[in-house]
Amino acid sequence: MKELTKAEEQIMQILWKLDKGFVKDILACLPAPKPAYNTVSTIVRILEKKGFVSHEAYGKTHEYYPTISKEEYTRKFLKRFVENYFSDSFKELVSFFAKEKDMSISELEEIVRAIDREIQKQKGDKNE
């Protein structure tokens, strides 16, 4: 999967929220100072070439929609991020944030609870 630039990711975030939309709809959701209409249109076409977006044509007008879910992109992005920065180890990632980020005890406890829930779920899946 190809990586997204910051501008492409910004457009994708909007399309994931909208579910589908015309360039004018995307433009309306962008913060000020807004880029030119043609700039947004170009980015959307690049996203289409990369396989992240497709469209429905209504004459000369195109309504764009994501072809990859936000969850799927996040999963692939995070996997690549962990591979590149944490020696392909989620344990290293969690350890990094536990040590480096000013996490509160309640945040750390919530992470432990989430991990415990996933352990129980996986144990239950194996017993079925």
C-alpha cells in the first residue's frame, strides 16, 4: 500500500467522515485558509490513482468515495510504522509510550485492562 502525504491524508480524513462527496463538499470541510478548488481536485485524482478513492460520474461532475476504510488504513499504517520504528515489535511500541510519554496511572491501567480483555478473548477463541 502506498503512503499518503499530509495533504492526501487530510482529504481522506474528510472523505471517511463524509462517506462520499463532491470536491466542493471536501473543500467546505477544510480549515482556513482553504486551498484552491483545483488543488483539492488534483489531490483527489491522485488518491484515485493510488487506489484510495473511486468515483461515481454524474455527467462532468464526480462524487468521490473511499475504497479503503479508515480502520484498514490505520491497521496497515500502524503495522508499517511498528516495522520501521520498533523492530516489528508491538511490545517495543507499548514500552516506548509507557516510558516516554507522560501517561497517567489511569491511562496505563486502561491499557493493561485492554490487553487483559484481548488475552481472554484470544484464549476463548482457542477453546472453541
